[in-house]
Amino acid sequence: MLSASVDIRVRYKETDQMGVVYHANYFTWFEIARIELLDQMGCPYLDLEKKGYLLPVLTCSASFQSPAFFDDRLQVKVEIAKIPLVRIQASYEVRRGSELLVTGQTEHAFVSRAGRVVRPPENFLNLAKKSFED
């Protein structure tokens, strides 16, 4: 399994008129965690782009159990449970301390700059397989 987590401090601008985090911000935080995961794997997203690979979002969802508020300290965890061959399926949890606030999922595909679905680069697959072995 691949996993990473990032700490988020909720900014005032991320809240709505009701004083809670606006729902779309969670997807931004999911992305922050995904980028961290790729960095920790040794395969930064910027390097993938330089080699002509893109990872667009195919599907995304979130389930909200409890709200987050301005100045909350949150942890966003991402997990990839199986080795990605063409698609990456990622799961997320957002917590305030031990309290689970949000769960989510995203699915991505490796595509070329021309928009064609492609296999991931060999380097990415090797790093992913190594991470699953560890």
C-alpha cells in the first residue's frame, strides 16, 4: 500500500458564510496529499509532466461526516491500495485529531499530452512496486 499524509491549517478564506470549510476545498487538500505521495515515492508530479505524462481526475467523491472550521488543524491522509497499472484509485481521510471529518476517493488515468491513455512510465511502476514490497 502507498500512503502519505499532510497537515492543513484551515484558512479563513476556505470557509463559507456558515463558518465551515467550503466543500470544494477538500478536493484541493486531496490533491496536496497526492502530490506529497508522489514526492515520497521519488516520482514527483512535475517530473511526470516533463516526461509527457498527465494524471487527470476521472472521478471524485467525498462524504462529509463533520464540518471543519477556520483555524482547525487537520490531517489529510491518502492511500493507494493496489499497484496502479493504468488507473490510480486513491482514498482519503481528513481528520481533526482522532475525529474523522471526511472520506473521499479519486480515480486518475495516465494520459499522454495528446490525451491518449497510456501505461505509466517504467520508473513509476518500479517505485510503486518497491513501495508495496516495503
